[in-house]
Amino acid sequence: MFYREAGQFKTSYKADQAVFPIFQDKVFVAIWLLIGFVVIPMLANEYVFRAIFIPVIIMALAAIGLNLLVGYCGQVSLGSGAFMAVGAYAAYNFMIRIPDLNPLICFLLGGLSATVVGVIFGIPSLRIKGFYLAVATLALQFFTDWTFSRIDWFTNYTPSGSIAVQPVAVWGFVFDSPIRKYLLCLTVLVIFTIIAKNLVRGRIGRAWMATRDMDVAAEIIGIRPIFAKLSAFAVSSFFIGVAGALWAFVHLGSWEPLAFDINLSFSILFMVIIGGLGSIVGGMLGAAFITLLPLFLNQLPIWLGINMSTAMVSHLEYMIFGALIIFFLAVEPLGLARIWQITKEKLRLWPFPH
Amino acid sequence: MGFFVEVLLSGLMAGVLYSLVALGFVLIFKASGVFNFAQGAMVLFAALTFVRLLDILKDTFAPITLALIITIAMMIMLAMAIERLVLRPLVNQPGISLFMATLGIAYFLDGFGQTLWGSDIYTLDIGIPKGSIFILESVFEGGVLVAKEDLVATVIAGLLVVTLAIFFQKTRIGRALRAVADDHQAAQSIGIPLNYIWVIVWTVAGLVALVAGVIWGSKLGVQFSLSLIALKALPVLILGGFESVLGAVIGGLIIGAGEKLAEIYIGPYVGGGIEYWFAYMLALGFLMFRPQGLFGEVHIDRV
């Protein structure tokens, strides 16, 4: 960037272990937070909040959660949609069955329910590896789809099977306008990002990464695989569960089991891969990319003034989406996070690269 | 008892069709180590191409043969395009990236096929007999009801498996394929062209997809949902093992029969529709005892 870190000496262990050891990085993050919390709410309009910022933020949370599991612990999961569904439905059931419970607590309880399910379905990962595990996690996906559409208790016996909720209200403060929803989601994302960032640079994160790089070797140096794998499943499904509750309550408002089908699982995995495995920033970049790409492709014919039937547009969208995915994987297999990193390194030396 | 056998047989025959789709997966996984999620999309694409060509060519002297030849040519071109545009740039990438790339192929093919050929439901009739017959009347009272098309499908699938087995075991190309499946580097160093082998494998998988698509299509009509049978084939795959042709066949039979029996005998107690996830749970149960599937290769991890 336009700065040098020369002259910044770390004189204590605390300074050495800081999340952002370089002063300019701290400023940079502070500027981003300022933009997120102050500038965007002043400038953006309702449509932009509803269509872009809120879904991107919630998906970023889910992608970070999945990245902890896939990118850091190396356990491929195709069941993120299921964890989101568990988070959403559990939060809904806590809300209607325990009167006057704070919705934020409900969201966390939804996340905890997803954690329980995640640990149970994480148990096969102790035996099964690689793609066998990926397909095995699909079992959870189909099982939850079935559970929430067939067992009426979870949907509180609504005849259509779809659920509609009131805007979230915390201590009399109603999150009804897009800008309030946006701030709620952003706050949750910031808090969870801090948690994730600190988890992956601590003992537990190192255990995950050792397991990812080679599980047999990790076991030999004294990392219990049962602890590493199940904790990764637990934390990841907690994140994804909370994201699911937010997705349902804040973004959708009313939903049916189909909202959390296998396509959602694939999208979140796309976010993680396109964003960059094993990178927190990557999860956010990937979420933005995958959420905005269909919106963009959808609008493109209108901008270009081409008249096409909606069916045609959706088919072309599929084609372009698929082709772009392949293109991105071929050009930068390590994801957007890697591009971001290269840009930073280049800018650090610019304009005198030698 | 007659009813039980009837359910079992219909399950086994559905299982044969799952095996057909799973076979495509196995072929590609064996030869290139790619977990090809696009197999379902290939089934849809092949069936759509075939059924639309049949419609276009219906006034010519031999519509089925011509449509078949053109469709096969399309599948070969598709295999070459995939090898050139997807596999070659992504060589030596981790399996998960390649898997995501095949998801990209699946999206692309779903969109491409429907842009090219339209997205209606097309009926496909290539002379597979319809209707049902009773068999085994001497053994059970009233006999066992079997759909004729299922029988034909079973025979075709059986023939296909035998042909593939001969192709793999007895021909020069088949030997090369097995060598590549065994060890990429060793195969390359004795002069087997890897890229050429990949094209062949993807072509064979494409042809298997065509057969599966035509059989499923004449049963259910050619429509978008064909693309989703890939999801039905996945539990077959993990049950049988990714590397085994035999595993795909036997896995398919177990899953097909288990699924139908569970739907009839357990389904009513839990609200029905358990076909949707039962196959996965069954496969998961098997995996807990044999993590590499029934016939998969046992990998020994070394540090």
C-alpha cells in the first residue's frame, strides 16, 4: 500500500501477537468499519440495502463459518444449507414456544441447535474422509429438507408449511427498516469475524490446520482428531446456524423449507472456494461475488437494451455463472483472497519494485 | 410374500438405473481422480439432444440411428471441450477445486442444453415396450407385477456393464485407462498420453450418460429433473466405492431395493416421503463400517 512498515518495532509479546501488528493496517480496518457503519447508511437507498448489503453480509457470515470447516480443518461439507435451516427453524421455535425471549438470544439458541446437529453429523468425519464425507454430509441436507417439510411441529402446524415472522424487536427497538436490519447484521458479522479471526490464530485453529494438512501426522504430534474435527464442526455450524436465523428472520421474513435447499449449500461452498480457502477476508469477498453475480447477470440484458424472455435470461445466467466459476478456478485457484494479497504485496513495493 | 418380491424387484430395477448414472461417476473418478458432479447434467444434455434431434430428423429414413450418431458426436465434442477448457488448466489442483469446476460444468450444461433445445417436457419413444406383465406365476399366487420397460432397462444396463468390463479388460485402450487410473505419472512415463485418455474417459462417461438419459427419459419424459438424478446416484457411489465398477452396480441394487422397501414398510409410520433421504442414511450406515465403500480401494496413509 502507500505505506512502509519500517520502523515499527514490536517491543512486547502483546504487540507481537496483535491481530493487526502494523499501525497502518489498524487505520485501514478502522476506515472500513467507518465506511460500513457510517458512510454506507448515509448514502445507500432501501433497495440497495435489501438486495445487496443485507444478503451479502449474512452470506459472508455463513461463508466464514463454512471456511472454518473446509478451509481451516479440511473437512468438506455440502450440508451448510441444512445448518442454516436448523438455525432458522430452531430460532423460530424458541421464539414462539418461550414467550418474551429476546430474539437475539433466540438466534444464538438457533446457532447452538445447529451446533448440536453439526457435532452429531460430524461424527462420521472421524471415520470417513474426503469426498466420501462430502457426500455423507448431503445426508443431513436431505434429512433436514424432509424433516422441516413433513413434520408439522417444526412449522407450528401452519397449513402451507411456510413461516412468516414479525420484524425482530429487541427491548422495544424494532428492526423494521432496511437500514436498521443492515446495522444489526453488520454488527453480528463484525463480532463473529473477530471471534473467527482469534479462533484460527489460537491453539484450536492450529489444531484444525494441522488436521487439514495431514491428519495422521497431526494425530502423532498429539492433536486429538476427535477434538479437532468435532470442534471445527461445532464452531462452523454455530456460525452457519446464526447466519441461517438471520437469513430467515431479517432477510426473508417469510420462508419455506425450499429456501434452504441444496443449491444454497452449493452457493456457500462456491463462496468459500472462489473467495479463498482458509481466509476470513476470502469468505467475505466470495460472498459478495457469488451473491452479486446473479443480480448483475440478471440486470445485464436490461442495461444492454436486449429483449429476451425470462426463461432465456435464466438459462443464459446459468451458462455464464458456470463458465465464470470454471474461469475463476482456472485463473486463480487460490481465490479472491489470493488476488487481494498479491495486490497488497505489489502496492507495498509500488512505485519502486526493485 | 408375492407383494414383497414385487416391491423388491421394482426396487432392484430402479437400482439398475441408479447404477447407470453412478457408472459414469466411477469411470471418470478412476481415470482422472475428478469427482464429476456434472454427470447428471450430462445425462440431461444427452437426453435433450437426442430427443430434439429425433424430432428434427423424424422425416428422414432412419431417425433414431441418425439422431444417435449426431448425439454421440456431440458427446465426443463435449468431452474434448471439457478436457481442453477445464481439465487442462486445472491439472494438479486439489480435488475440491476440480469438484467445484465440475459443478460449474453442471451449471453450464443445464443452461446450455435448455438454451439450445428448450425447457419443456419432451416425451421420448424409441420403441421400448410399455405396460406390465406378470412373472413367476407358478411360484407365488397371482404372480409378480413387473413393468416391461424396467425389464428392458435392466437388460440394456447389464449389456452395458458387460461391454464396459470387456472394454476395460481386453482392449488396448482399456489397459491404458487402467494404467492411468493406477498411477498417472507411471502411465505417462511409459508413453500413455494423459490428455487423450481423459478425452476417451469423458466420452465413455458421456455415452453412459446418453444410455441412462434415454432410458430414464423414455420412462419419465425428458425434462430438467433428469439433471437431479445425479443426487440419487451419489449414495450409490459412496456405498459401492468411488473406484469400483462392480461397486456401482451392486451399490445401485442395494440402494434401489432398500429405498423401495423402506418406503413401503417404514414410510407409513414416519409420514412418508423417506425415499428422499433414506438412500443417504443407508449409505452412511455402511460407511461407518467400511469407510471406503464396499468395493473401494483401501488407502494406507503414510506420514
